[in-house]
Amino acid sequence: MKYSLLKKASGVFTTAAFVAIILPFSATHSLAEDDKKFEHTLTIDGAYYLKSDYQKGGDHFAKVTGPFDGILAKATWATSYTIPTPLGEGALLSSADVELKGSMEFSPLTIRPIVTVTFSPLPFLLFDAGASIGTGWNLFGFEGFCKFQNSKYENLTPFTHYYHTHWLGATFQFDTGALIEGDWTHVILYTYYQMVYQGITGIDKGTFWAWQNTEGYVNGLGYDFTAMIGYKMPLFVEMVGIMANLYGQYSKKDYGQFADTYNKFMIAKLHFIAKLALNDKNSLIVSTTISSRRSFSTEHTKGEEEPHLVKSGREWYFDRIALSWKREF
């Protein structure tokens, strides 16, 4: 999910967002071949946001109007255990495995544990299921954990209400280097589709809420689709690529009394990415993101105004520059 330290975010449904999709995988790699079944990683993410004021109207691009709109920070510790589950003989079926993964995510405004189970029957196909539960607080006016009430976002009490997610997903990934040998033959293809329910306990259906300083969430079932094409090289800049991300709610009824005006909406993001291989244990992902959000038929300056406005189109804007450092142990 999106996480913020000092960012006033607009009212949009956010994704499980920018994850470590750009993993150092090869479609021919089998985890069953590794001697080490336990794996521990630490990931630290940060980003810098430029300011783009809202503009009324239909589909358009909002220009950058200021040099600074916030920063974000998050740290995640993860431990995974891999169980070989060969389904037969041969390179494809013998590499099947199940990965059990537990993570703890920290941001200045929230904390939550995450559990995931991933089954890989084939090197290029994975299925995953997971859940998380967490709580948050508000710090220096930034909304870690709020609900929309009386036309404004009001604080929720930590450890009284809980944020929770539950999901099922499927991944297809392929490396052309599996078919064509060579250091320069690795075109990486990756797609992921996820069905995810997210909500906050103890609030009514159709109530907007904010989590990790992002407004505009509602309880309900949503989707998240990611597609990436990248090129992997035997260089310090190990991979470059373009990733598209689409997500939203399945039903506008999740927005309650605002269903016909605010309406459901598919958020679209485009990431331009590069992965740097610092050494055998450390990697760094650098990315820039162009995002989209609802545009409305009337002028507004704050996200908390949006539930009362009428959606009129899509507004594109330059979102952020991000870094993600990963350390393997």
C-alpha cells in the first residue's frame, strides 16, 4: 500500500502499490535448487513528490505547480520459508514450491504485520493469498488513520479500529533468456492480477477513510492489475523497464451515498524504472511515476471536498520520484 511521512495525498484508492516486482528472477530459476530455505530481507522505501494543483474539467494533464508536495517513508522486514513441492519430473514440474512469508511493515504513521502464501506450480506461474491487519495514528496533522465525518476527516483511535486486507492473486512472468542463451537476451515480461478486500473495522459501509495519509478509501472489494516489460543486463544498471498499474473498486455501491457522483474509478499509474545491482546482497530501484486521479466539474483545493463533487474525467499528473533499497541476509 501507499505509505506517507509528510504528504497530503488526494482522495484516491491506492494500490498495494509499488512492490518489489523487479525481482532478480529468471524464468528458469528454481527455488528448490537453493540450499537456503529461509530468506530474510529488509526493504526501505522513500519518495519525493512534486506539487500539482487540481484542475476542473474533463480528461487533461495537470502541470507541476510547485517544487514540493511531500515525502514518504516505509521499512519492511520479511522472512520467507520455501517448501519444495515437485509435481513430477523434468525442469518444469520438478521446480514447484510453496513459499510462506511473514512481514512487518513500519511507517511513521502505521504498523502492520502481513502474511502471504505463494504456490508456484510452474516457473512462470504463481498463485498467492494473503492478509494483513494493522493500526495507525495521526502525527503533526498528517492523517495516518482517519474516517470521513461531518465533511472532514476525523482521527480514529489506534488499537480500537483496525485496518485489514485480504487478497488472492495470480502472476505470469517470463524471461526470454530461458529460450535464448546469452547475457543480453533477457527481456522480462510480468503480469499480476489481484482481487483484494480492504477495510477498517467499526465504521459503516460507504464511509470514506484515510490510511497512511491517503484519503478516499472505502470498505469493499477491489482489483489491482500490474504489467511490466523490462530488459535485464549484465551491468551495474541491471534492469530498465516500464510498468503500468491499474486499480479500483469493483462496485460503485461501496461509495454509499456518493456512489452516483463520486462513482467508481480506475486509477492508472505509469512507472519508469531502473534497478541497480549494488552487490550480491544489496539492490536499489529508482523510479519516476506519472499517475491519474479523478477530475471534477468544479474547482477544489482539498481532497476532503471531493466526496461532495461530481466526477467529470481523468486528471494526469507527475506524481513522484522514488527509491527502494533492498538488503538480503
